[in-house]
Amino acid sequence: MSSTTTSAISLWESFRANPASPELYLPDAHIVFLPTGVGAATGKQIYEFFSNGNFSHPKRLLVEERVIHRTVGESSAVDEVEATVKFVSGAGAWLLPGIEPHHLEDLTITFPLVICASFAEGHIASVRYLWDNASVLKMVKLIGSRHSWPIVTETQIEGLRDPSRFRLNPFGGASTAAGSRSQSNVSRISITRTTNNRERMFMCSVKDF
């Protein structure tokens, strides 16, 4: 592993442990929540966004994360995350901005969240958060359960945990789960770390060719 990759891993782990640290970012860095357009630009705004609890707050919008897959290279990183969000006060924040609180209060949902970053000059240049907003809207019952809509809700997280056991969408012409193949050729690595009183599990799967 090169020293550049080692530095990138350290930078990414520092961001994931404390994204409010202004020294992590380039002066013109951006944080963007792509499905909803929420975000922050420049180190000061990013610091204020994360330090003021605009991402996760125990009395507003509580976010718990479990990293299922992580990929880090010299210039980029991707975490595939099992995110559990509790709408404590009903505020939708970055996930469902503008939704009236009475639609969300005390609801808890779990969904796949993908967090991507670009690095430059030993700092973070940008971070992008992506998720399936249609499924989130369906989970909080702002979209109905019409069968004609190809929206996968709670089962998405099963596909993130183990794609081989995910029941494929019949719109693609498949009617069975993908889990017929053996898992004997897949090696799993799990590392558990505790950061800021929060346990995080990092898992990666490596196929043996």
C-alpha cells in the first residue's frame, strides 16, 4: 500500500469520525446531499453544518450508521452505509427538507446511504451523499404502495448487506433471489471500532479468483 493511499485512508477515517473538523477540507470544498440539494460550501459553512447538528442531532434528526462496504483510493473514497434515521422532532433536515413535521415525528427508517469523496492536495475537495429518495418517501408513507411503481423500500438494505440474497425486481424479468450461488468463494473481513462512543463496523468482501 502506497503512502498516498495510507494518507487517503487516514483522511477518510478522520472525516467519518468528525466531519466538522475544518482542517480536513480544501478552502473551496463542498458537501452535497444530491437527492435533495442540501449542502454546504467552504470550510466555515461545512464546519457550521456538522457542528450545529444539521446532519445528526439526538433531539432533531438522529442518524446512526453502519458501514457495510468501504473503498478508498489515492484520490477518492466510497462508503456504502446502512443508515438508520429517527425523526425525533419531525424535522426532515437534509433527508426530507420542507416536509411538514407531523408527517415524520417519531418515525424511524433504515435505508442504504452512499457517501463518496474526492481528495486533492491531501484534503477533501468534495463529499456527495446519495440515496434513493423515492424509497425514503415511500417508507414515511408520503408515496403510496401502488404495485405499478418500481420502488423498492425496506428490502434495499438487505441487498446492501448481502446482494446474493436480494430478491431481484420482477420488472427485470427475474422472479427469484440472486442467492442461488454459493458464498464459499467470498472472504469477509470485519473490523469493529469505537469512535466518539459510537460503534462502527467496517466490512468488505473480497472474491477469491
